[in-house]
Amino acid sequence: MKTNLLYVILLMFGISHAQIELVPNPCDINSGTLTFKYGESGDYSVFDPLSDPNLYLYSGLQTDSDPMTWNYHDDFTNVASLIPLTYDGVLGYYVASFNPATRSYLEEPMLNTTTVPNGTTVNDWYFIITNSDQSRQSSDLQGSTYGFGSSVLSTDSFDLTKDIIVGNGKITFNSPAQYKISVFDVLGKNVINSELNVTSTLVHNFQLQSKGIYLVKISDGRNTRTVKMLKY
């Protein structure tokens, strides 16, 4: 589970998305080397570096149905395990590079050291910026708040009381569109991928064999939303 140190999630406080950026975007753990940029716009209100050229980046990945847990994360007690976040004098902002597919993480709940299995779907990303002696740190930086990563959990693209209704292994569409649907189990395994051309009201049964909680990622080509679905 998350410790109290990691429990506060930074939501929408009117912070500019330009403060932090991840390249490429969108990306997943199989995108190779990722570049994290901080302060490109000159805005350091997320974390004041106090002229320190060498900061560190704590990273975590949420891969199951519980958005409050970081299933894979760095060892915050060991600064050597964190990602160097260094000021680039030519670019004029802080830059960190890392490859989440090959990076060693602590895996919840046993805290064993491992790499993220190939093909794992990352529902959201989390970061914390800290200084070298870890005497100061930022709030938790939730990737979807800043529009990068597999940032689907905080995207309110559909009216779930009108356009889309999800329940007991079924999904009801009330708005016409070409939808792409992905279903994930509680372990983050992708169990269903499908495309539906909805021209009127449509009830689609996923024919799930096992009871339990699932995540359903819905995209109409413009907007994306991930919702929980109970199969009973």
C-alpha cells in the first residue's frame, strides 16, 4: 500500500500543464527511453529547486484497478535508486531520462525488486521531485493531471449517466460513434480488445467468464475514459 509520504495525490489546482512534460506523449512502458522535462516554461511552482542543479525524480506506476496504489515504484529510502533530474544550461530547464521497461522497481505488496512485465498496461504515472538529501519534496505529481502517460483515469470525456452505462459485464451505448474498447482485470491484464460501430442504442455483453472488478477503457477517437465495471 502507499505510505503516508506518498498518499497525497496532486489534482487539478489550476497548474499549467507546461510545468512538467513527458516525451514521447502518449507513451507506455514499451516506448523505450522517456524524457521528463521540468520548468521548460520557467514555472517552478511545483517544486522550487532553490538553484540546485541536481534534483531527483521518484517514479511510480499504477497498473491495476485501484488508482490509490502505486503497483511499481522506486525505493524512496535510497536516493541512488531515484532518477537524476539535472538542469540543462543550454535548454534552460531540468531533464531526466529513463526507460521504465528495463528499470528496476519495488513491486507491491511484497516490495520485491523486479522489472515491469512486458506488455503491462500503465493506467497512470506518478512522480515526486526531491533534492539530494531528500529534505524537501514536491507533492505527488499524477501523470494524467498533466496529460501524459496512459492518462485515462482523470479524463471526463463521457457522461456515464447518459452516453455510456457500464454494469455486470455489459456496456450500453446511447450515443453513436466508432468506439474502441479495452477491458483489464484487477491484475492489469488486458483480457478484451474490440471495436464497435454504434449507430443507435447498443447493449454489448463482454461474455466475461470470471466474476469480479474490471477496468474498461473506452475511446471514441477523440476522447478516452476508463471506468470500473463489476461482473457478478
